[in-house]
Amino acid sequence: MKPVVVIMMAACLVLLAGCAVGPDYQPPKPDTASQWISPLARGETNGPAGLAEWWKNFSDTNLDSLMTMAIQSNLTLRVAEAHVREARAGRDVADGSLWPSVGSSSSYSRNRYGQNSFPPLPPGTALDYNLYSAGFDAAWELDIFGGTRRAVEAANAELGAAEYGRRDVLISLLAEVARNYIGTRGYQQRLVITRQNIQVQQEILDLSSNRFENGLSSDVDVQQAAALLAATEAEVPSLETGLDESVRHLAVLLGQSPGALINEMSVEKPIPMTPPEVPVGLPSNLLQRRPDVQQAERELAVATARIGVAKADLFPKFSLTGIAGLQSISAGNWFDYASRYWSAGPTVQWEIFEAGSIRANVRVQNARQEQALDAYQQTVLVALEDVENALTAYAREQVRRESLARSAQADEQALKLSTQLYDSGLANFLGVLDSERSLYAAQDALVQSNQTIALDLVQLYKALGGGWQAEAKPAFISGNSAQQ
């Protein structure tokens, strides 16, 4: 082959190597509103959202400690971290396909010719002989049409999806720890209210019994007071069950046995108070904070790159192969120059007829890319919906709590007055019972509302993607220009 022809072929290969089949990925740019639909009130503002360690806004050292332990020990988070390591190793495997592979081998064998072999051996030829061999082999598949580069691009995107998946697990874990901690404190406060009401109802029962013994009232009052007391006492076991379940689940979230936190959480503490101000940022910033949205975007990048991998199978594959070594029937001259052998040359492989399976695989990858795009758009909509719902719930529950606080205060005063009137014989016992029922219901609802407000704020922080912004931006985003 003339040198000019060789140079022209090499130039063509270089030009082909600069392109890759399949679509070039472009990240989607969904439209988002400039403002939240839900009106910001009750402490919510459009200020920059500081969400890296949002739980510290509750100013509860016990909660801070539990969060740290969960990040260090939660087993589900460890599984997600192992998945990231798996994806990183898979990316390295894909990267290795871009480079030549070199191997070596050596062997020794004791052989014997058959006496009746064909063609016949020359007279005097020894039938037994040794064979010594050692050599190197190399192969390099030239990525002319970019199939391997698309595979590397997909592997990089898979690594990004795995990393964002780990961060999504982290956000869910932090929210779950906070929810169970708040639930534990809520059950403790409800038990306190219940036991206080049991004490008050016992005093009312004693009062009605004393009046009955003195002939100032009927036994009906005594039985009604006893029934109310028993009904309130019946609330205690279910509240204790809820408390125990919250503490046990909290321990499991920390990677510990269910009973590990019983002593630590047995000390009663109030429900964590919410901060006076909650900056939530703008909708345009949400998509960069939510790791589930980022994960869906990386999965779309994976699906797009897989189209190129599939299309590359439509074209021929070019490889350079070579082998060189030493071979001899005698160890004495094994390393002599005359023992050398070698072979080198290009190979071309082209699947000309595959009954349409390659094109069918391209259609499969196109369909998967469409699915990934729809999944991304759905994830964006769900993220926006989560924040809107959380904003509404947090603001409106605070309004409800204010009403419950006024109701509880009024019921407490009504109980005092009705008890005094009954003790003086100026009112019947039914008023006392109604006042006691109303007071207990209002106090219990107020505690539950305080708990709900804290839980709504946790949900808001989770919906905003809080819990991982303090980490460094991953290298696969800034370093993989092929994906942009």
C-alpha cells in the first residue's frame, strides 16, 4: 500500500474519531414560576434558604446528637454509599475500554509425535520433545464511531445518579429521624396532659363521692365522674404504645437495636419549638436543591447516552491486534534471536445481518429515553407540589394552634368556675363533666397541633431539599463535559 493512501486512511480515521453516533445530551430546562403559589405567612420568607443543617433551627441538642449518629450509622444510607462505590467502579471499567489491552503468557509442555502421524516424520526424528513459549499479546478496539465514549458517558451519568440517590436517602433519613423524635416528644407531652387530667378527674370524683355521702347529690354524679375518669385512663396505654414504637424506630434509624434509646429518651422534654423565621428561597432554586430531581436528570442523561451505544453497533468495529514472543523446543536456545515470532495487523468486524435486532435495540433505547424524560418532568412537578403543600400546611396549622390555645385557656377557666358552683350547690354536675371533657380535648389537641407544626416544618425542609448543600459539588458534574 502506498504511503499516501495510508496517510489518507489515517486522516479519515482521526476525523471519524472526533464524532460519536447518537444524540448529544442537553439538560432539560423546565419552566418554574417566579413566586410560590401559596402565600408566605407565619414566618415564611423568600430569603435565601439555609438548609444544610436545618434541624439546628429547632435548638434541640438531643435532636442534633441523634442526627449526627444517624448519618454515621444508618444502614440504609450505607447501602446507598456502597451503590455509589459500585457506580464509580463501573465508570472505571467503562473508562478502561478506551485503552489498549496488553496480556502476557508463558508455557512449557512435554509432547510426543504419533508414529503414524501424517505427514510421516523424517527418519531419526525424536518422537518426544519439549516446547517452551513466552510472549505478549495486545488488542485495541478503535472507537471510531464513539460507541465506547457513549458508554463512558452513560457510566459517568450513572455515577451521578447514584450520588444523588445517596443524597436523597440522606434527606429522607434526616426527616425521618426528626419526625420520630418529634413524635416521641409529642407522645410524652400528651401523656403529661392525660395524667394531669386523670388527677383532676380523680379530685372531681372524690368531690362528687363526698357530696353523695353527705346527701347533697345523687349516685349518678359519682358514676358519671367514675366513667369519665376510666375513659381518660384508657387513653394511657395507647399513648404509651405510640411512645414506645417511636423510640424503637428511632433507634433502628440510628443503626441500633430497638431498645437502645429507651433510657436516653425516657426523660420527658417538650416538643422542639419552631424558629420565628423560615426562609424558603424561590421556585427557580428548588430544582438545584432537590437530589431526586437531580437524580432523574442524570438518569435521563444515562438513557440518552445509551442510544449512542446502541447505534454504534450498526457500524463496523476496527481493532489493532498484535502478538510477539519466543518459542523453542530447547531451553538452551529459547532466548536466541531465532526463537522470536510475531504477528500484527488490523481487523474489521461488521455485523451485516442481525435480523433487525440492532435497530430494534436502538428503538428500545429511544423508548427508555422518552420514559426518563417523562419521569424527570413528573419528578419536577412532584417537587413543586411538595413545597406548596408544605408551605400551606405549616402556615395554616399555626392559625389552628392559636385558636386551640384560646380554647384550652377558656376551658380551663370554665372548669374552675363550674367546679366552684357545683361545690357550692349552685350548678349541677353535668356542667362539671362537660367542662372537664372539653378541657382535656382542647389540651390534647393543642399538644398535637404543636407536634403537627414541628412535623410540617420538617416536611417543608425535606421538600426544599435540605440536608446536603454543605457538601462539595461532585466531580462528575464539573468534570464530565461530554454530558453537557
